[in-house]
Amino acid sequence: VYLSPDAKDLLETVDADTMYVIGGIVDLRARGTAWSLPKANALGIKTARLPIREHLPRATNQILNIDTVLKLLLEKYAGKDWPA
């Protein structure tokens, strides 16, 4: 599953048998551009996004650091709910 802030589907669960791709953008000029979703779609990879809008509606930035995404995935895998 390619994680993209622009994906339509929400990541509801984290499965040990699924590989998750955490994309990263180094170039600050590329932020705000839907980069990962078109790339994943072109490769035929399933996409999903973290439910940031649903759990943090006041958050204006949907882009997270890679280490933050990894921490969230590990906590979800351990059985915790998404942060409220």
C-alpha cells in the first residue's frame, strides 16, 4: 500500500502481511503537488491515506515526517486507535 495524503481510501488497519510505502519529498518546492498518488496509480499500486482529516480536522498540513508516519503505523499495528 502506497501511503499518499492525496489518496481517496483511508488506511483503517495495519496488517503484518502488507508492505507499506512511505513516500518522502525532499524538494520543498514540490510540496502541495500531488506527486505520490499519480506515481502509485501509474504503477498499479493500491493507495491509502492516514485519517488525519477525520481525526485532526483543524490540521492544515496533511504532510507528515517519515518518522511520524512510521510511529503511527507501529502504534496502529500494536492495537492502538488513531489519535483523536
